[in-house]
Amino acid sequence: MYIHGTYYSSVLHRNKSYVAVLPQKITKEVRVIFLLHGIESDENTWALNVPLIQYAEKYNTAFFCPSAENSFYTDHVDGENYGEAIGKEFYEVMKVLYQLNFTRTNVQIAGFSMGGYGAVLLGLRYSELYSRIGAFSPAFVFYKKERKETHYQQVFSKGDYGSENDCVYQYKKLLDQKKAIPPIHFACGAEDPLFEQTEKVIEQIKSFDPRAAIHFYPQAGFHDFTLWDSDLVRFLEK
């Protein structure tokens, strides 16, 4: 079942669109996964590149794909709070619209590229909502802000390393507060420039939490859906 819908975002003060892909039979056993898109993509991108309808039936899973534009799923100093809008508000709207099992243990979040970074950031920031995170070729790209690239100055306007936008910072905060931390499944192509950045984030987390529930799946390849399709299947089957 494929649905292209809209809702009003009180956080962003405008209508936003989304795609929902559901199995035909809705029961309390249906798993819920929020799927985040990459930069220069939109809410349709996952369904256009991956057989989500087939996966919804095979894995008894409901997929929710929000539109986040090129926001990097962060809150911006100009009030465009995409982190809150996607991580929390979109979750709450979908919970009201679709009568599914939204208990934490049944809800997961994943994404590719910008959405891979977003999945880790929001999965940790709102860890009370999500029980598992999938980060496929995650775009840990603070270095682009350091190079004074205009767009990255905007999306990381509330900070980079050591800030609310730093996934390592968010992880350590949960650890210090002794709160439940969702397991994170990382995957990245060895030829992807983001491979090194992914390794660094994993190393940083493991440096202060050797028991971290982190799984890393390095693989041959670059940065495209030939990897992200299989990454999603692996995530669904684990």
C-alpha cells in the first residue's frame, strides 16, 4: 500500500509531504521504520529506488518517508527546526494518522547519506522514540562547515563538534545519563569519501564506550542505491 500524503508542520509553519508504504494487512505486529532521504532528494526517493512495497509485505513493515529538503535534519538558528520537525513532530503525526504499534521497541529509524547522519542524530536525540538506528553511508561532513561552504554554515549554524549536531556528543550524553542507547548499524562503501569519516565516528564512540552496540558493515562500492538497497535489506533481516 503506497500513500503520498501531506500534513501541516507546526514546527516549520507550512505543509509538508511524506510517503508511507504499508503492508496490506495491518496488525500490532507490523514494524515501523522511518526512512530518511539524502541531500538533493525528497520523500519519494526511497520508494523510487527500492521496492518498498515488496519489502513492506515480506518484512511486515510500515515505512514512513518525510520530506526534509536539504536540511541535514538539524535545527537552524533562523528557526527552521528540522531536527524537531522530523525527529519528533513527524513521528507524532504519523502515530496519530496510522493506528500502528508505536511502542519504542517496535520503532526504528534509518537513512542514506544526509539521511544516514540524520538517522543517527535523531535516533540519539530522541532515543525515547527509536529502538534501533540504520546509518547507510552517513554524511558526517562538519569539515564542509570548516571550509566555509555556505549551505553547511546554515545547516550547522547551531554548532558542529561538541554541539547538539554532533552524534558523538549525543551518544555520550545518553551514556552519561545512563539512558537506553539504540544499537546503531553503520554501512559504507570502501570507495566512498565518507568511509573514513564513518570509521572516525565509530572509533570515537568506542573510545569511551567499548561495549557500544555498534555494527559496521564495510563493503565494496561508492555512494548509491546499489549499496543502500542491500543495506536496508540487511537492516530489515537483522
